[in-house]
Amino acid sequence: LVSVLAIVTTKILATTWQVPPLILTAQQLIVGSTFLRLGLDMTNTLQPWPTTKRTVVFTPDHHSKDNNTDMAIVSNGVSSPDENHALVQSEPSYNREFILTGLFNMLDNLASNSAFHASAASFVETIKASEPITTSMVALLWQVDTLRPKEGVALFVLITGVLLSTYDNAESHDEDSSTEAANAVEAVEKESAYIAVRTALTIMTANICFAFRALCQKKYRANSELLQITDFNLLCRMQQIGAATLLLPSLLAHFTVLMDAILTQPTALQLEYIGLAVLNGTSFAIYNGASCYVLSNVSVLHHSGLNCLRRMFVTVLSCFVFGNVLGINGIAGIILCFAGFSAFTHSRAVRKLQPPTSSLSAPTSGSIANGAAKDTQV
């Protein structure tokens, strides 16, 4: 329900208020990170940036030595000479995967907001539900997850449901456009088709960005050398990275729009906009926090299936909110999505209950012979 609120307010800001996608994304990240930072400060759960300590050793002849030698290890960035009069300094080193997680999250939000700016919310959410396709490709290619035959069949059923719903929604989108443009020239119809294709490509770009964001988050969680912060701390830092990246481009690209909104608009209208922006940013932060928590606790493919099911739910609700039509193919697609996700979840649960195959493997004759040889030597 929180995600529905976030999507509805995003659509209102993008269409009714005509907020450019760049400003809308920067605004969401700034409001969301501020909301999370305040909540973490109030609950005394704020954690520092996860960094590793890189030890740099300078000898008297100014050549660096390997940090595996018997040198004094100094923490917190403090420098001191060791017994051999070498200078030892510990410097913070930021993790690449952690930074990329924030950048891919920002690009995902920017592409999604661009799509919401151009097309219906149900059309956008239906295509975004094809996320398991891109996520599965990235997860399997980078070997952050594995897929068994039954799970592959279940995922295929889920993706089939997504494609069926996408086809139905695109068909309805075209019918609505042709009805509204019945008396328009052919150029307008071609422009509408171009916008639909461009929106679909933009959403697929957002899905690819999310897949790499999930990959980087999993790699960060697997790094035992880094401080493992909580999921809400992780989301706060991710959004801070995105906000810092987009702040200057937003000001440069839309400076006149911002100045006009600040200097010429009535105070009541400004307060109304601020309230809507705060509601939008906080709702995005809450549901992204839940998504971040789920991703840290389940596999990448399982998370993509959950996300797909959530988007199907959002698609149905957005049809009621914005008055879009859901056809027979769309309903059949949603049923297939639910069936595929249920089968996938059941198969994953069964896999967890099974012991690892390596522990059940019988010892080979070679290993027995090696063991006997070792016993003979002893």
C-alpha cells in the first residue's frame, strides 16, 4: 500500500505539477535520505560509512613497503613511526560495490520517473514487472544465484504472465491513444507510438539498473572486511550518494524553473507542493527500505519474484485509481504471475530443507587410499 501511495504521488507530481524527472528524482532522494537520517538519529541507530582501512607504510627513503611486514598498525587514520623509523598511516578506503549500489539505485529511480512522466502508471508498472527477466540474467551471469530445473520452470511461468500482462496493457494503451486521437493527424498517432516504445525501453533500462544494484548489494553483504550496516542505514547512504550525484545537474539543467517556482508562485501553492513532495519522498523511503531488507535476507531471484508480484498488485490498484482498463489477457497474466511465484517460492523452500549434496557424497577410492597412506606414514 505504501508503494501505491508512492507511485500515485509520483504520477501526480510528474503530470499534474509537470515536475521534470531530474528534479523529481533528486527531490525524492533528498527527502528520503533526510527522513531516514532523522529516524536513525532519533533511535540512536545511525552507523558510519562502511570503509576498510588501507595501511600505507613510508620508509625513510620514501618508498612504500608491503603492509604485511612487522609494522605498527595505526587505526582511525593516525600516523606514527615504527621501530625502523618508517611512517605508518591508515587511510579509509570506500568500497566500490557500496558506491555502485547507490549509483545504480539513483539511475533506476531516474529512469522510472522518466517513464511515469510520459505514460500511464499501469503501463509503467506492468513493464517494470518484467524485472525477473533482467535480474535472472544478471544473477546467473555473475553467479550470485543458481537455478534448479523446477525453479526455472516456475520462473518461466512467472515471466510468461508478465509478458501477457504487458501485451494486454500495451494494447489498452494504444486503444486509449487512438480513441483520444481519432480526429488528429497521422503524425500525432506516430508520436504516441514512439512515446510508448521509448517508455518501454526506459523501463527496461530501469530494470537493468535495479538488477546491477541488487548484484552490488549482494557483493557488499558478502564482503566480510567491511562494516555491515543495517538495511535502513544502507538505504540512507544509498540515497545520499544518489542525491549528491544529482544535485548539481538538477540545478544546472532546471535553474530557471526552480527560480520561477520559488519567486513567483503563491505561498499556498508552494506549501501544497512541499507537502506532496514530503509525502512522496517518505513513502518512497519506507517501501524502498522494506525492499532493501528483503533483498538482504533472500536470494536475488526470490526478491525479483516478490517485486513482480507487488507490481502486479500495484497495476491492479492503479487501474482503479486512474481509471485504466484491465483486459482478459491482463487478468490471465496476473494469475500466471501468482502461480509462477508460488511454485518458485515452494521450490526454494524445499531446497533449503535439503542438506548440501557435498555432505552426502560418498568418499572415493582415491581419498580412501590417500587416507590409508597418511595413516601408514604416521
